[in-house]
Amino acid sequence: MARMQITAEAAFAADPETVFAMLTNKDYLERLVAAAHPISSSVEVDGDTTSTTRVLPSPSDAARFTGPELTVIEKLVWGAAEADGSRTAEVSMVVPKQPVTMKGVVRLVPGGPGSQVSLTGELKVNVPLLGRKLEQSAAPAVLAAFNDHQAVGNAWIAEHA
């Protein structure tokens, strides 16, 4: 079973409380999902739990296995704030009807220009012999989705300051 480590970071010019409010705001998450140019999408926020669903065109080198579209469902379950405002979320990503999953942790901590958000996870494609190659194809899309937080988040914070 192949597995690939995924890491990414973003930094925002706002305190952790403000960044957490952004990361759990439905309007913000809708903008974030739209940045991926999905065919369709949905966002749900239930307290400290967020879920996003994106239907995306399949990467060209995976389309023969997956079909022309992939549905990606991401869920974050945030824990309580620490005294300094830091929080940790368990993150999971699944691609229904495909042997692709990711599990990891998102950390929000004070630092940098105000707050830093980091993702550490493990991407797994459970396909004998081809899993590692398919992970290498999927990893850029997973990272791009997280990296959209920087531009979308900077704009959001500037608008809501």
C-alpha cells in the first residue's frame, strides 16, 4: 500500500482567533472552493466542523482509471482553542468510488505575520503497483487546494479587517 507525506503552510496577518473564524466561515469556504474552479461544489459548516465537496476534472494521467470527473470530499474537525488561540483540526479527504484517501492534521498557531496554518498528512492510493505513481499525480491537486488558502485568505482578511 503506497503512502505519500503531504505538507503545506500558509501565514496570515491576523491573530489565530480571526483566522479560525475565517476558516470556519461558510462564505470564506465557498470562495476557497471556487478558487479550484470546480464543476460543482458544496460547503457545510456545523460549529467547529467544516466539510467541502468539489467535483473536479480528473487529472489527465488518471482519467483512464477514474473517468472524466472526481469528487473530493474534505472534512476538518477543529478542537478547542488553547490559551494562545492555537487550535488543531483532524482533516480527512476521500474520493468516493476511488481508492484515494488522506488523513492528517491542520494546526493554527500564532506566528509569522500573525498566524500560521500548517497541514501535515498522509495521502494514500490503494492500487497495487500503480499507487505511488497515482499519488504523485494526485499530490499537486491536494496541495493546490490547501495553497489556495493563502491568496483567498489574504483577500478575506483585507476585506474584513
